[in-house]
Amino acid sequence: MMRLQLGCRLSYSLPAPTPMILLLTVHHSRASDLERPDLLITSPSVPVESYRDGFGNWCNRLLAPQGDFEVSTEGIVRDSGDPDPVDWTAEQHAVETLPTDVLTFLLPSRYCETDLLTNFAWSRFGNGPVGWGRVQAVCDFVHDHVRFGYEHSRATRTAAETLNEGVGVCRDFAHLAVALCRCLNIPAKYCTGYVSDINQQPPHGPNDFAGWMEVYLGGRWWVFDPRNNRPTYGRVLIAQGRDAADVPLTHSFGFHELRDFRVWIDRAEATG
């Protein structure tokens, strides 16, 4: 068991009062692991209304004032210290046997155009392994095909564009893998949250929020991370949906300038 200190700080400059929706706090599925909740703090202080969206994510709604505005979170979460679980025996379900609430994660979405990628997906993966092996083959392909770099970040890049361009950031890796899995009739969610550098070889890049996916095999959801594609420790979910359009960290109903952005997740110092 290990304790993780995590949080973020985002600083904005706003030309006018601006409504915002923020998805920055730990997902309810990890609520029982929170030793210190990562409550949203604003400066200057403004009223914050919290609610759950249609995917069960915890959202914070507020009216940001004109001028400089900062939002931050900081909490401590207990974690098993184990890597993402693996089960090579997990089988793919026939579509007609899937639970109804899973079906939406087979459909095309804003950044995951299954209609454009179906022929490629079946020609590339249709004769290979099934179940867990097929999802891993998708992750291996995406990991090797896409070159990571923050200089390649583009908020509007779709899965089909990622396949064609061969570059992107973690959300692009996840979108391409999600879309290919859906093409192969494997339900897949887009996820965002924290991923630590614990047990990873240096050098470590700057901390940032990460994107990965969950797929439905063998009657449950499993984590797959095509960007890292290796055992990962200290993963903490914030939000999940069909793709990044469902789970923006910040949704602003007006112009804003992001002036500073910090994210951290590290082992917490021992107490007592």
C-alpha cells in the first residue's frame, strides 16, 4: 500500500466574467481511497456548484470573475501500489450479449470516427488474436505508430487524423485505440486522470494529466494505456466518457487565457 499526494493548479486571465465547468477532482470510484479529499479551491473565492454528469463524473460549475483567476486541488489518495491488472483470459463479448449501458461505448463519437476506420481495423487486426490479445495488439500498434510530442498537440485532432499523421499526445493515442477497439466490436471508454512516474526509469518528463482507455472484456472494464504500453503504477482516474469531448478538464463559455498549468502526483511523505 502507498500514499499518493496529487493535485493541480491552473491560472487564467479572463477579459469578462465567464461561466466554467471543471472536471479536476478524483473520480467517485476512488472516493473510499481518499485520505484527504482533493476539494476544488478558487482564488478569488467564488460559489461552486457540484453535480454528476451523465457518465457519473464529478463536475464543478462556477462563474469565474474578470481578471486573474486560479483553481487548484490537492489531496492524498491511498493506492494498492500494484500495476494495472492484466488478464489474458478475459474474453470479448458478442454484441448481442453486452449490457445495455455498455452499448454507447461501441458507437462513433466526436473524436473516434469508427465509420472511417472500420475497414482498416478489420484488415489489420481481424485475423489476429481475440479478446485481451486483440486489444493488446491494438495498443502495440498505436504505441509504435504514433510519435509522442507536446509540440504535436492539437485540440481538434481525431482518431483518423492521428492514424494518418502518426503524431500526437496521450489523448491522441487513446482516441485512436478507442476507435479501433470499437470498430472491432469491443466497447471502449476514454479516460483522463493522473499517472505517476513511480517505478519508471528516468528521465521523467514534466507531470501532466494523462489520457488512456478502458475496455469491456469478461464482464468488467479493464485499463489499457497505448501511450505508455507498460506496467504503470499510481494511476488515479478523474473522469471517463466516449472521448475527450465528454471530459474536458476545463469547459469555458467564453474566451480565457491559460497563464500557468501545474500537475503533480508523487509519493506522500510518511506520517507519524
